[in-house]
Amino acid sequence: MSSSDTLTALPRRTAGWSLLWSELSVLFRRWRTWALLAALAAVPILIAVAVRITGGSSSGRGPTFLDQITANGLFVGFTALVVCVPLFLPLTVGVVAGDTIAGEASHGTLRYLVIAPAGRVRLLAVKYAGAAAFCLVAALVVILAGSVIGAILFPIGPVTLLSGTVVSVGEAFLRLLYIAAFVTVSLLGLCAIGLFFSTLTDVPVGAMAATIVLSVVSQVLDQLPQLDALHPWLFSHYWFGFADLLRDPISWDSLGSNALLQLGYFAVFGALAVGRFTTKDILS
């Protein structure tokens, strides 16, 4: 590479990193983002308060781990994740991912971003990275809110895993962080789908709705035994695979299969988003 090419590449790299930090800063300063995170935090709080008021008697009904909350407050975080994974987390991620490009277009700022030194492909990468960061923060918010309210309302102690092994509080909380990473990976395919839908329209609500509806459709199809052959290809198929992280020893098979599946969705819908966005008429 010549010296002139090097000098040209450096500002583009700098612009890409600057754009990423700007995207994260804008995303996590928005009132809407904080409202979405507050709604997620409210889920474990409501679960804990309801169990506290009722004394924890569920007669075997309700989400997994619900009966164990009164004995150990750490199970609030586990229960909240079981509740949030199928609906609340995909809903919030759909809102953020669907707004990535369409939101800029609706505000009239997209044309200024695409003429920046970062370029269109880097802009897409930055938008996707921002949505992925939200996935991680959202999962951590559910876990942290559940752990805090669980510690306030219930006793905290060693946790009995699904395999029957008893682990310390520190080990149990570490397992919760592992689960947060698993859930984050699980939502990366949905992020790519939302990014693609966002390149198709200038109306953010349309991209958000399409992303959320597709997540619901995927889960419905995953429940139909007649479509067993299709199940391993659905991006939501391994969403509850984090139960393997609650065994001793930890089984990493679900994590590997889930990561490979999400990588496939990222590759397909990422390529579609790049193809659509790089040919889209934005400046006219």
C-alpha cells in the first residue's frame, strides 16, 4: 500500500470508530432506550413482588423456577429471563434494530451519514453493532434487576443446579452472566433481520413491526411438531438452550449450535442489508 493510500485509510478507520462511539452515545441517551430498559427491569421486579405478596404458592403453574424464588432470591433473575426471552426481549430488540436505518431516514439525517468518510457498509456495521450492544445491556438489566430485587425481598444462598449440584452464590451469579451472553448471541440473528427490514423502508414503525412479528412467527412454527425438520433452522430454536448452563458440568453444545445458527442469519440478512443499502437511492 502506498503512503497516499495509507493516509486515506487512516481517516476512514478513525471515522468508523468515531461513528460507533457516536451511535452508542446517541442510542443510550435516548429516552426511548431507557424506557425499553426500564420496562425490562420491571419484569423481575413485578415477579418478585407478586411472589412476595402471594407467598410463592403457584401449585406448579407459571414459568420455570417460580416455585424456588421464596427459598433463594437469585431465582428471580432466572425466572425473569424465562419470561422475557420469548416476548419482551425480542420486542425491545425489534424496536431498536428496526429503527437503525429507517429512523435516520425518517429524520432526514441518513443522507448526511452516508456521505461521511465511514461509507455505507461501515454505517451498516456500526448500526448493527449498536443493536448488538443493546441486546447485551438488555439481558444484563434483566439479570441485575432480578438479582437486586431478589436479594432485597428474599434470602440469598447456594443454588441447586438442574443437575443436582449445589454451587455458591458467586458461582450462581457467574452462571447468570453466562446466560446473559447466551441470550445476547441468541438475539444477534434477529438484529440482522431487523437491520435488513430497516433498509427497506423510511418508516421505522414498519421495520419494527415486521421484525417483531417475524420473531413471533418463528416461535409459533417452532412449537408445531409437524414442522420438526424446519425447527433447527429457525433463529428462535435455541433461545431456551441456556438451561444447559445450569448443569454441572456445563454443556456447551447448545451454545455452539446457537452461535452457528445466528451466524448464518447474520451472514444471510447482513448480505441482504448490504445489497439493499448500497444500491438504495438516498441522496436524491
